[in-house]
Amino acid sequence: MNHGCMCCRQNCSFSLQGPNGTVESPGFPYGYPNYANCTWTLNAEEQNRIQLVFQSFALEEDFDVLSVYDGAPQPLNLKTRLTGFQLPAPIVSTGSLLTLWLVSDYAVSAQGFHANYEVLPSHTCGNPGRLQNGVQQGTTFSIGDKVRYSCNVGYFLEGHALLTCLSSSEKSASWDFPLPSCRADDACGGTLRGQSGIISSPHFPSEYGNNADCTWTILAEPGDTIALVFTDFQLEDGYDYLEVTGTEGASLW
């Protein structure tokens, strides 16, 4: 059997309907195949949305990718690209169709992913997600509901502690801010995604520690620009500095 045929064999497509169910990568939890090219189409009835909650997630970082589309699998509908070993936050569609597309390369695979989906009425935001090393308060996720987050001892909250479910159109609702995260007291930096968020120095508004060396990377979709708006800024003049780099070269603050 020639090699070309082997790679074509890993194509798979699934169409899922019903009020709830499970989505998992082929072979889970024993590893997905190389050259995988798999799609899952989740369909709900009109006026409904689909919530996807990951229970397990492990893909070879940067080489094997799960793309999630809010609707049909077209570039404009790309909601997020998932890779690596961190459990993603729940994903909620804006309409009645959600598409997943898994692509793996020629070598090295990991456990794969396992997620549950549930059909929701259009006027709910869905569960924004639990925090690693933190606590979620609030168990209802419809318009007007609020969810508050706090972190365990030894961790501080990065992002917004209070999320409110707002009506985003006649048929839809969404949280006003992305899910925050809990960071270890002595840790700093990280990779940030989503439409908006907050970055703060360790222990802010208290003083940051000596010998801090923190790098934050903000990732946007191709073609987007990123606006960075400072609400507070105080560093030891001449000794501590913040460097901001982007496409137009670096600037020191």
C-alpha cells in the first residue's frame, strides 16, 4: 500500500444532532492518527445555540490543530484555533451550527480531545467556564445573570472578576468580558487571546517584586489590529522598563 493512500485514509467526517452528545478525536484517549483530516458538524434547531465544553485536550503543540468555526467552515467564521495541552474554555456558537476541524501532521500525536456539547436556547450565554486554581460563583447563564470569579490562596486574578450575560442582538446573548485566569503569585506573563482583556504587573495594585522578567504575548486573528490602553502606569524611572514590540518596531516605556 503506498504512502499516499495511507494519508488519505485518515479523513473522517461526523454530523451530530440532538439535544446533547459527545465529540472526541479518533482513537481517544490512545492518540489520534497522523495525517488526520476530520470534521464534526454540530447542528441544532433554529433559534438555538450550541455549547461545547472540553473535558480533556492534548494536541501536539503548533503542529496538530483543532479549528472551531461559528457556522460553516469558512475563514470568516473561524472562532478559535486550539493546540497544545491546556484545557480550552467552553465555546458557545452564535447560531445553530458549530463546525470543528482537526488536522494533524505526519508525526507525533497526543491523547486528543474529548468534549460534551449541549443545545441551548438563543437567549442564554452558556457557561463561561471554570478557572484552574479558582472559584466560579453563579450557576445560571441567561441574559442578566452574573458570574463572579475569585482565585485560590497563592494566586491572583488576571482579567475581569465579574462577567454579565448581555443581549447582543434580538436572537443572541454573550458575556461582556472574556474568561479571566488565575496566575501564581510569583508567576507573570503568558499568552492572551480573545476580543479584550486586562494585563497587569504581578501583585497590582501593590508593588511588583524585584528581578521581575515578564513577557505577555497578545494573539489576534490575521488582519486584526491590537489596541493597548494603559489605565495605570508607574515604574521605577531609569531602572525598570516595559518594552512593547509589534509590527512597527519596539518602544521602551
